Amino acid sequence: MHRQLTATRTALRRNRAARNWYQAARARHDMRTWQIERRKRTRHLIELGGLVVKAGLIELTDDDRAIILGALLWMADKLQSDQDERARALWAVKGKQALETARRGEHPAVLQERNDQA
């Protein structure tokens, strides 16, 4: 009787592990619409976070999220003001230069040094 209970318990553990493995594999390949949209949104948010890192804001603010949020709110205010077109044009030029610098494999600080010298 004891051997049968032990065998049953072992079989239950294996069954539970197999079920968990199957559910995890299924979740990785879930292609429902809401799942696809969630993954797109997650990727988009990660890319935006990458821009914060690329701009060097983490180091410049000592990872102070209040400062970073304050700067982003300042940008939002600027974009809602009468100076929005000028700000967009200026920021677009600086952003394109930084992306091009990054594409060449240089650090954005190199771009800043060049602008300081000009």
C-alpha cells in the first residue's frame, strides 16, 4: 500500500510539472490579439526607456525619477505652448544628430563635445 501511494504521489508530481511546462510553453506562443497588443506596447515602452538611457539622463540625474519626470513634464508644457514648433524643430535636429552618432558607434558625449567646440 505504501509503495502504491508513493508511486501515485510521484506520478502526480510529474503530471503537475508536465502541465506547468505545457502552460508556460503555450503562454510564450500565445497569439491572441490582446496578447500581441500587450507585447507591442511593452516593446514600445522599453524602446522609450532606452531613449532615456541613451540621452544619459540616468547618470546625469543619479537615477532620480522625480527629476526625469519633471524634465519630461517641462517638455510637455513646452509642446503645449506657443513655442511648440520651434521646440519640435530644435529637438528633432538634436535627436537626429544623436541617433546618427549612435548609429556610427560613437557615444552621444562625442556629439556634445563637438557642439561645445562649434
